Amino acid sequence: MTTLQGSVALVTGGSRGIGKALVAALYERGAKKVYATARDPRTVTHPDAVPLALEVSDPASVAAAAAQAQDVTILINNAGASVNANFLDSPVDDVRREFETNFYGPLLVTRAFVPVLERNGGGHLLNVHSVLSWIGLAGSYSASKAAFWSQTNSLRLDLTPRGIDVTGLHVGYVDTDLTAGIDAPKSTPESVAAQALDGIESGAFEVLADDISRQVKAGLSADLAALYPQLAA
């Protein structure tokens, strides 16, 4: 169990979307300090947040952020990219770029902050995944999120003995800039943030924040044609 009251959190990608909602919700639940990272920290608008420059795929930037935020007890890897490169037609560099942000980025951040969390008595890691971790409809994005999900599951085994709990958050469509052009039912960032923090406080291994995430996760044991109807033709 992790207590949010009096905690010190760091949220990557904390200037918009789910990250911005997480920053606000952490303060509402009594966090003492919240670092909100962004490539340009001037885009962080929460009046109480501590803006922090961070490019998750840049080891030097990650090291600098960790050196500045030595009091962190909760780490939230939320920053991500959505390149959606096609495996046959897109440049391979586009696929690599997706993995640099969505897989290697949070890995670099986690490795930098685990010693900080340990020195502060343990803590919590929340990784923001996607329903597309489980279904390959978005090319490189799906693959990078699937790899990130596996990373989270492995880290949980490594970090639990160190007193650091790990939660994976899965979401479908959320009403953010990323989905502005999509006409489909969407969760609010505030709803997703609230469920994520509930998961941290309860020590949940995973939080499935909407119906589509719950449906797809439940269908993973079925025949592939159930997840991919086009295969049933």
C-alpha cells in the first residue's frame, strides 16, 4: 500500500493530457510536492507543480532530472509518443523512434529513480500503458506498448523485494490532444487519473481504466480471430 498524503511524486509528460490530470489529482489527494516534467517546462501550468525539463530518451537529461529530484517517492512514467509506423512501409527509424520514447525512455527514467526511491524508504512506480499493449492495430505504437507492458511485469518482480510497488495503467481512448481527430467514446483524463491513483493507494498490479481495456484483456485467452475479426474471413 502506498500513501499519497505527504508523498513526493514525479510525473513525466506532466504538462498535458493524462499527465496534467495526474499532477492535479496528486495534489488533491495530499501530495506534498509534484514534479511535472516536459521537454519545455514552461508548458507546465499547475500553480503548485515543480516544472522540470526532461527528454526521456536522452540519458543526460534523465540524469539531470534525477539529480534535481532527490526526494521522489512516487514515479509515474506517463510520457510517450504515437508514431504508429507501419512495419512494412514506414522508415525503420520511425519504429526506432517510437521505441526510444515508449520503451527505452521509461526504462532510463526508472533506472535513474530506483536508487532515489530506495533511499527514501521505498515507494511506487506507475507505468502508463495502453489497451494497444494487447492488440496490434497500431504498428510500432502497439509493439512499443506491448514491450513496455512486459518491462513493467519484469520490473515488478525486481522491485517488490526492494520495497517498491509497481502498477501498470491501461487505457483506451482518452479525451486528449492525441485523440482529437477520433470519433469514439472517450474517458476523461480526470477519470483515468483518479483510477490510477486508486490503484497506487490499493497496491493494484494493474488498473484497467475503461470498458475496452477490460474487454480486450479478458479476450487474450481466446482465439486470435476473436481479437482480429479480419482473420476470420
